[in-house]
Amino acid sequence: MRIAVLHFAHETVTFLPNDTTLADFTYKGSPASGEALLAHDPRSYMGGFVKVAREYDGVELVGIESPLWPRTGTGSGWITHEAYETFLGRMIAGLQEQGPFEGVYLSLHGAMGVRGVARPEADIARRVREVVGPGAFIVGTFDPHGNEDAEFLAQADMAFTVKYFPHYDSHLQGERAARMLVRAIRGDYTPATVTVKVPIITPTVLQWTGASPWMDLVQRALVWEAREPDVYVNVFFGFPFADVPDVGLTLQVMTNGNPALARKVADDMASWAWRRREALLNTARVYPIPEGVRLAKEAMARGETPVVLADHSDRSGYATWILREVIGQGLSDVLIATIADARAIDALEAQGVKVGDAFDREIGGLADESAGLPVRIAGTVVGAQETHGTLWVSVAFGRGNVVVISRYLTQIVEPSELAGPAFELAHFKAIVIKSRVHFRRGFDDSGFARTILLVEPVEPFLGTVRLDGLPYRNVDLKNFYPYGDVDFPQARLP
């Protein structure tokens, strides 16, 4: 049983001005093939898939040359047509040269945006199908922030989507994909799928599954999976910062040869989501940055520390709004991690920056309008080390404050990511991070933070909860709740 394994994933913020290029996907380790591809992400989708697939006798996994995540992470815009066609062309050539295959595993994301390609994941599945033929089975794994409709499953056979945000279950979904792919190849599972689009669009910061009603939506999916053997339910929350035609909430249901049951479950899930649409849009308090910083200062004075200020809206990593406000309101003992600034990092590398150096330069800003203006920082370098494959420089300034400068947007998920020789994390009364919900894994679920404040700029910039402030061209917000008078007839089904 030969199974081809491919990877092509990105969460594309199409409103950012910097395209995601061929060079962004090309670095040491990427593209990857063979065992390097199969081993590249052992705690996530790929690791789960490989682990379970290799538990079966007679299964051969073939890692087809594939690009890994771009080094820009999620801090870049449209994938260029050149990058997409170059890597997908190599992937298709690898399938042709190393086939035949009985199965194909596609490790995807779902919110990839490519110039000139409306639905990239469906296009990938279609072109893979042309090579492997109608008799092979194709399965994909996805992030819940995928923008998907029925087109992927019109080309592929199965899909498995992470249910939790933060994404605790990516390894589990990889395991499921492997198990069900082997069953399908053996003839033990005949996928029957139904996809339903629900006309609700939500900012990602509101989609935390640690609280109702998103927790309840996930639980309803889990109940269906528990009560009906061989039923799998995918909930795509959607990613509104990609200006693509298939945004919004999507539900997929897969059964073993029972399309009527798949329809019943899909309609139930869709009807439930529509009934709770108002609650889905009112799950978190987001403060304007000046107010959030003021509340943090008050919490620090009361001893309700550490405080986490999570700037959920910064999509480039360069935004300086909260750094400027921390300085303006005179806060002390604050760690800001991180401000992205590739030019500053290049200049610091060129001068051979080292601990103890004086620092006096502008950082951040100007990547786009949402990033604001650069802020001048005068202080002392207290850390200069390679982190995540690039230089991070930590600068102490003001009264016990430290700002960490990185090359790319960085979402700090765990406090341990900030541990190191540069400073003692326990010294800080407040930590400023650029994160939506993922930070709750390490700062909230663990009990680390006593106060958590979600903030965004006063203006409805990129990343905002006020989606009607974004310049969509391919999406008409009037077709989605809460921005239009939207009807959803399926919600009236019994």
C-alpha cells in the first residue's frame, strides 16, 4: 500500500502589501522530501499521520518534495502565482515519477490565498487527482481557520479539521486521516460527505473554543461523532482576513456510505450555528489600545499581575501602537515581545550587535497603514541570540521595560518561549504579545496570567473585529451575518 505525502500550507493575509514569494518558501530545510518531510512536524498533523500510518503492515509512505511554511509565517500576503506554480509543479512531477499510489495525504491549511487561483486547496486536489486517477483515495488535514466550500471534497475523498482553538488536536486529526485513508484503501470505509456553508463571518479573536458558544459548537460536533459510529464532523470557523470567495463558516460531515445521515448531521449543525449567530459574534471584550493599557496599569497597581496585553490585530508584526502607548502612559516593568523589523535586524546583524551595546534607533511601523509609525527606543542591548532560525534582539529601556525585536511576525504561545539569558520573565508585571487566541495555551490555561486584556487600535485596521472597515474586493459582506439582512433557509429544516 503506497501512500504519497505532500505539504502546502499558508494562512494568507491578503490585505498585507508584501506578497509571499518563491524565496519565502525556500530556506534551509524547505522544500523537504522523503524522511525529512515526514519528520518535519512530529507534534502536529504530519506527525500524527506518519505515526498511525506506520502502525499498519505493508504501508509505504513516500514524501514528495513539498514546501514547508514560508519563513514569514502568517505575516505575509498573497502567494505569488510563480511560487504556487513552481512548487505545485514539482509536487505533481514527483507524483508522476514515483507513482503509482493507492492513497495521497495532503497536509494543508485551508486559508491559502494565491493570486489568480480562487480555491487553491481544491486546485491542488484536482491536479493531484489527475495524476493518481479515480481509484486512489485522497485525504486532507486542515486548520479550522480554513476558507473552504464543497470544491475540495469534489476532488478529494476525505478531510479532517482541527476542532479546538488553540489547536490542541492537530496531531489527533493527522492520526484520523491516516487511519481512515488506510480503511478506505482496504475497502472498509466508503466516504459519503456533505458540505454546508453558513452565512456567518467572524473575526478570529472571537473564536476561542475555551468559552461558549464556540465551545458548545465543538461539543455538538463531538457528540455526533460519539453517538454515530464512523461519523466525522469538520467545523471551519473561517478566516476573514483572506479576501477570497469561500470565506465564512463551513460545516462538513463524513459518513461510511450513508449520505442521508451526513445530510442530517450537517443540517443539525448548521441550524444550531445559525440559531446562535448573535452569541458567536459576542464572545470577547476587545479594548481600544489606550484603554487596554490604562486598565493594565491599574491592574499592575492592584497587584493583579502578571498582566497579558494581547494585540490580536497586528498581522504584519510591525505594529507599534501598543509600544507607543506603553511609553506614553509611563508603564514600567513591561516586556513587549515582539516588534518585527527586518531592516533593523539586518542593520544590527551587520554591525555585529552584542549584549551591552547602546541602542538608539527607530523600530517597527510603516509596513502598512495598520502598523503605525516607527517608535524610537533608546536603551541597552540585553539579548542577541538566534531564535526560530533568526536573530532576536532584546533592548532594555525606560523603567524596567524590555522590547524584543524579531525579523518576522511572532505569536508567543508559551511563556517558556521568552525564557533565556536575556532577562528574568518573573521580573515583568505585564507582557505584551501579538496573538489572537493561541496565547491562551500557555498564558491562560496554565493559570500564568492573572489579568488578560485583548486590545486593538482605535482605527479598524487590518486584523480588526470591525470587518466592515476592510477593503474587500472578492467578498460582499452583505451576504454574511452580521453585515446584511441574510436569510438561511436550511435553519428552518426539521
